[in-house]
Amino acid sequence: MLQEFSLEGRIALITGSARGLGFEIARGMAVSGAKVYINGTSEDRLQRAVHRLEAAGASAAPLCFDVTDETMAAAAIERITMETGRLDVLVNNVGVRMREPLDKIGSAELRSMLDVDLVSAFTLAKLAAPHMAKGGYGRIINISSIAAQRGRAGDAAYIIVKGGMNAMTRSLAAEFGPYGITCNAIMPGGFLTETNENLKTPAMQEMFRTRMPLGRAGNPPEIAGPAVFLASPAASYVTGICLAVDGGALATG
């Protein structure tokens, strides 16, 4: 049964994976047997990430491109398929956040977030799907957020964008299902990544302890298991879901 969770021989592209949750997803897939393409816009950071994975005996390669540039995205997919003959897994992890009240968010700022977080994922999914269908195996995983299921002041742009990502996930599951391609989303809660230093303050730690069922924020490696599962043969009948990985945050409101 454990073989059903193996990614041996699979080819995966994880966007925004030089650090943070993206890197942990890449590491999880790599140690599960996949060759992973690490994406970002900094060559130096990408090389460091690849070296970390290779030092652990994993197979990884850097792929430097801006996900909002459709020409570059198409060239990246073409490079992967030329080098390996296939593309099995796409993880749309790139995302930005703007915590501002509604009156401080202009249409230009919202469009920019939509381009980075949502339109890029839509574009890459469309580019990847034909290769997945041809190879007979396809897993698209969108990294959303539990914010998509909440309404709160001061975070409107992010909530709008991630809500759109959840809707897109369901739509792509319906579109690509007949070709044997699954599409799911992971909605992380608060994780102690490099960009979430605010979660490490005593006040935030106390908030997690008293309000969260598991009583703590997530450790970045804890995102890997759900991602590997959704990418694996074990999840062959799972599509169109938005899986919360949040320590129970949504369960308690």
C-alpha cells in the first residue's frame, strides 16, 4: 500500500519553491521519488535550494522564470517536457499578500495580485494539462489559504484572490477530469515560514495556544505530507477539493 504514495519517476514543477512552504513541498515530493523543478526569480536562491535537495540525495533542477510572463511560462513547460518527456505534477504555489483596508486597495493593486496569485496559476494549468493528458497522469495542486473561507477587514484583496483560486480549482477539476487529471487545492493556516515572522511573537504564540485545537502554528515541513498525497496515485479519486491544513483553525471559526 505504501507504494501508492510514491512519486518515483514522476516529474513535478513547483512554483515559488526556493524557500518557505514551496520548498518544503518540493522537498517532500523529491524525497518521495519525483524529479522536482524548483521555480523562482532569483538564480542564486534557486541554486541554493537545489543544492540542499541534492545533498539529501534528491533529484532537482532550477527553473528561473516569472510566472506572470506567459511566454516565459510556456518556455519553462516546454523545457521540462523536452528534458524529461513528461510533466506529471504542477504545484501553483507563488503568491503575494497585501494586508490593507479596502479604501487603500486600488484596482491596479488588485489586478497585480490577481495576475500573480490567480492568472499565473490558470495559465500554467492550461499549459501543463495537454502534457499530463498525453502522459496519462496529471496532478494540479493550487496553494490557496484558509483566508478564502473567511471574511475579515484589512485583508480583502487576499481573500478575494484566494476565494477565486478555490473556485478555479473546482472548475479545473471539472474541465480536466475527463483526461484523467485531478485538480485540488491546499489551504494552509498559519505556518512559521520566513515571511511570517509576526507569528513568532509571544502574543501570537499565546493566541495559537488558546484558540487553536492543536495549540500552535504549523511547522513548514508539515505541509509536505498533504501535497505528496494529492500528487500520488493514492489520491487518484480525489479531485475538486480544497483541503485545509491549518491545525483546526477553520473548525473553530
